[in-house]
Amino acid sequence: MHISLTDRVPRLNKAETLDSESFDITAELPLRAIIAGFRTTEVPVSWQSREAGVSKLNATKKGPVYFRRVISQFVRGNMAGFRDLFATVTDQGIARTLGAALFGILLLIGLFSFSGFTEVFSTVRTANPLFIAGIAIIYPLSFVFRTWRWRVLLRASGHLASRANAFRCIMSGWLVNSLIPARAGDVLRGYALKTTEGTPFSVAVGTIVIERVLDMLVLGLLMTVVASFYLRSQQTIYLALGAFLIGVVLLIGLIIIYLVGDRLSDLLADHVAGVSNSIKTVRQALKRVSGNPFALALAAAISLPVWMIEVTTIYFAAKAVGITLSFVPTVTAGVSAFVSQAVPVTPGGLGTYEAAITSILVLFDIESSTGTALALVDHFTRLSVIYVIGLITTVHIIFQSRLYFRDQKQKSEQESDRIQSSIGPEESD
């Protein structure tokens, strides 16, 4: 079969033109080619010194032009990568996303009205920056443990992932979770691992669900300890039951796939082949994980320091606003906030996180304005960490994923050409 050169490379948009008008084309042209999905290689050349005249390439004048051209292509390439990667994980409309964000903002406004705008912002303004810095330093440690736990589960399922890439996938997922109220970040994490290391998407997401089960069980256990030995109240019992309920619902879903996954796969094989294959892959991974009790026990043990670090940031936020929380209110407020985020109502738990912490701390005779200020300091410091690290890691993921999406696009175009050629020009008309 004859394959022309155009079958080997992506198609370019003929409407696109180069922006460069000078030597900066040497920066723009290869970067444009990489963004378009072309493969590049180095060809050695020999340069000879000019024998006469003056060079037009002035570093002082052309340096800023080169810098702007590289930056513009960097932004262009990342925007193309964002479109490819995010389009695979969510069809969430802009209106729905903005609506959820607006709902979170309204919750915050209502909370401020209840607590007092002046009191809340006065407390936030005087917050101790050293303790805020402490939150920013401690919080990323929880992702180190999350990375360890995920790699344990992936390895138990028969798939390996590098430590650095697993961390990048997790941070990119949390970035999206903080922007889109639909746990789309968990889906993106699975796709990120698939596009960078070839791990089946269904396996990646299946291990993430196992993580969620472990998270809810650990939170429920913490709250049960508080309710049993420190604070006997209906609120703490409800929190424990809520965490356990979410964990059990997720666990039941995994058990159903484990027990009757083959039957479900066979039923869907003739209708939705992709889903059928995913169910099979998930079931195989679950069989491997369930057959490795040491890995499950280790993953469960790692979940405890994850959430103790999460709770510690609330303690530091309290110190930042001038109060000292004991173990019981710190854990209770933390579990309440984390369980509220398990149900994705607003982006990153905006409003619901603050409301959960404030409502719990009021039970411990802490003024609502102080509780709201504490929650704001803690939440926005966390989000700042996620945005900074998440954006950096997402850029890495995008560049690693470009090869995968380029190949997928080429396959799609070749399949489209094949179908078109089989139909024939007369039939297509």
C-alpha cells in the first residue's frame, strides 16, 4: 500500500501564518512544528565566520523579540494541550461551571453576613504570616503520601508508575477538581496517567476509587474515635455515619464490578464495546489488588498520615488567627470539611468548606467570625498551593501527552480517509 508523506504527519490549518518577520522565525518554526505534532531531529551544520560586512542579528535588539516569540509559542502549545486533555475528561458547560462557582460565592456571602464582614476581614488581615507559611509548607506533604499510596495500589493492580509522574498526575487532578465541581480532576488524573505512561484508564480510575473508599473509612474512623471517647454528640455521630456511608457506597460499586463484572461486560459487549472492555480491565485490576492484602493494608495505613496532615493545616490556620484548637475540635472541623467536599457541589468546595468548619467550631464556643476567618485562611492557602504546583505539573503532563493525542488524531484522520475512500466520491455526494 502506498503511503504518502501527508499520511505520516498531522494536517496543518492552511489559514495559519507565521508571526515572525525576522530571525525569530528560527524559534517560531520548530516550536510550531512541535505543537502541530511533527517529529523533529537535529541536523548538524557548520558555520563559517563572516568575512565582510556587519551582522543584522543584534542580540540586544533581537533578544526580547526571541523571548516574546518563545513565550507566545509556549502559551499557544499549552492552550492546545489543555483543549486536548480537558476535552477528554469533561463536557461540563461553562454556564454550569460558572453557576456552581456563583453558588459557592453566594454561600460565602451568606456566611460573611452571618459572621460579620468587618469582623471576618479584620481577623484575616491580622493573620500571622508565619503560620500561613507553615500551612503552605505542610500541605504539599499530604500529596507525597498520596503519591506513595497510589503507586502502591497501581503496583498491586499490575501496573507501574514513576514517582514523579504519579505526583504530577495527582496535582493536575486536584487543580481541575478545584476548578470544576464534578470530580473531573479524578478522571483527568486517570487520563493523564494513560497518555503519559500507557496505564489503562479504567485501572487508573479504579485505583482512585479505592483511594476514595480508604479516605472515607479513615475519616469515619477518626470521627468514631472522637464520638466514642471525647465528644458524645449527634453531630459527630452524623459525621462518622456520613463518611462511612460515602465509603460504603463506593465500595459496593467496586464489589459489584468484582463479582459480576464479567457478566456486565458480556451484556454490554454488543452495545458499548469500550465500556465492556473497561469493566473487564477494572475487574482484573481489582482481582490483583484484592489478592494482595499487604498492599491494601499498606495503602490504608498511608491514608492515616494523609489526613493527619490535612487536619494539621486547620490547627495552623487557627494559630494564624490567634486561637489554639485542641485535638477534638481540630479533627471534628477537619472531618466535617473534608466530608462536605466529597460531594462536589461547588468548585474546590468553595463556600461549603468554610460553612462546614464554621458550623462545627461554633459548637466549641468559637465565634463564627473567627471560625470563618480561620476557614478562609486555611482554604485559600491550600488553593494557592494547588494552583501553583498544579499549573506547573499540568504543563509537564500536557507536553508528555502531546504525542498520545497527536497519534490519536492521526488515527482518526486516517480512519476518516479510509471510510471516505471506501464510500467513493459519487456516493459521498
